[in-house]
Amino acid sequence: MKKIFLNEQVTLAVVLINILIIFLQECGLENAILAGLDILCTIVFVIEMVIKQHHKGFRNYWSNGWDILDGSITLISLPSLLVYFVPIIPSLKILVTLRALRVFKVFRTVRHFPHLRETWVGFKLALRQSAAFLLAYFVIIVVIAMLNSALFSKTAPEYFGTPLDGIYTIFQMFTIEGWYEVPNAVVGEMPPIWTHIVRTYFCFLLIGGGIIGMSLINSIFVDAMAADNNDDVKSRLDELKNELEENRNQMRTMMEDMKKLLESKKETE
């Protein structure tokens, strides 16, 4: 039994089958067969968790990152089984919500993604190197949102009624999502000269924060992630260079030995 439940390929197959079952159920296809298979998959996950804890030990199991993920998802999805056994009455409508927790079992496929560890290391490195710029960018958004709330809270309260509304609006504009709707709502009944000034102001915001700012963030983040790969390639090239240098020294030593051997042979003759 251990060989079955400790086999990663078997576990992945069960996870994929369970994902298909959940997908069909969420699409409205409900029947006893799918419900039974869903329960069976959850039981398999529980048995797998118990066997792994017995095999590795409780402390070792809950100190491993992937096991913590698998075990937590299994425990979170357990309450969803109550839907199959407890009749849904108004006082127990929360069970319908608990059923949605089954979706968390999809995350069990994450550990099987190729090169996930290297990607995660590169992501953390990129996040660390671009953290200062991200913080500065967020501060700029907050400052602009506060300024716009002071200027346009009365003319466009749905966008700049409060600084929080302003932050969301500025972020929406910087992602170039409906950016033209905001200045059109702000200008309202303003005189033509102020209408052009306000629209020009928002155009500069879009260009500076949306086009240039977001492009800088993307470039910094991508360069930081690629830097880790470049360092790896550089280290491998250095290793190859050292190996070639060692081989060259060995060949030089062999040639010198051969030369000495030939010279000694001539002397003896």
C-alpha cells in the first residue's frame, strides 16, 4: 500500500481525475457517480496524508513545504464532504459555501510543475531587487490619488471620492483600462479651456505612470529574473573553461614528458 500512496505519479493521476470531476460538477453535471468519485478521491488524499505521516513522522511531514501544502489542502477540503451527507436546510446554507473548498485540491498539481523550484528562486530574487522601485511606484500612486481626490472629489466622486477610490482609479488608468472614461467623467460641465487642461493632465499621467512606469517595472522584473539564469550560465562556462585549462595543462605535461623521454632515449643510443 505504501508503494501506491507514496508514488507521485499515482497521486498526480488521482489529482487530475478529481479536478476533472470538480470541473464537471461546477458545470452543472451532478449525479451519484461523480459525487462518489469525488468522495473517493478525497478519501485517497486522506489515506495518503496518514501514510506519509506514518512513514516520515509527524514532525518531518509538517516541516516539509510540499507536504504542508498537500496536507493543508486535504484538511481544507474535508468539510466539503458534509454536503453529501447532511441535508441542506436554511440553517446549514454554509455547507454550500464549504463545498467550494474542493477547488483548493487543484493546487496539488503545483508541485509537479517542471523547474518550479528554479522559477520560485528567480521570482524571489527579482522581487527583492525590484522591491525599492515597486515601493516608490506605489508611493507615487498614493500621492497622485490624494491630489486627484482633493481636486476632483466633487466633480467625479465615483472615481476620486476618497483617496482609496483614487488609488484604485489611478491603478486602473496605469494599466490602461478605460483610461479615457475617467477624464471624461471629471471634466463634466467645465469650461472648454479647463476641459483641455484636465484631459492633457490625465494624458501625461497615462504616459508617465502607465506606459513608461509599467514598462520600467516589467523590464526591471524580467531582467532580475533573467539575471539568475545568466549567472548560472556564466558559472557553467567558468567551469568549462577551468576544465579546458586543466586538460590543456595535462596535455602540456604529457608533451613535456614525451619530449624528455625521447631525449633520454637519444642519449642512451
